[in-house]
Amino acid sequence: MTTAPASITPQQINKRAKAAMMVGMGHHIRKVAESKAYYEKKRTEGKKHNQALRSLGRHITRVFWSMVKNNRLYEEKKQSPVP
């Protein structure tokens, strides 16, 4: 019994959607401080750049899905003032 190497991409992945998500997340971390903080957190956990971007994309997808499911608008976290 042989197993496929881990580097083979499954056929089910939409490569265009994945590329669009990667570009979008790259722009998003430059514009949104909360996303930049999430990206940096993943980088300090030892993830490489692309892994951290994919993780951010999955996180934002979960946030969007939660907003749609609960019929809510996006609410930014309130930052407490630094003394």
C-alpha cells in the first residue's frame, strides 16, 4: 500500500479562488490593523508567509459566514486606551 506525497494538490481546490484569496489577504493586512495583528500572531507561531495568509483568509471567511448566518453587521473590537 502506497500513499500519495503530501505535496500533491487535491483536484477539488479552485486555484483561481485560492489565488484571489491570497492576493486579497495580502492587501487586507496592509489596510486593517486587526488583520495585521492576526497575521503577525501566526508568524510568531512559526507559520510561513503563505500559511499565515491562508490562516487569515480562513479566519475572515468564518467571520463573514457568522455575520451572514446571524444576520449581523461587522462590529470592530473596541480598543481600550493605553494609559
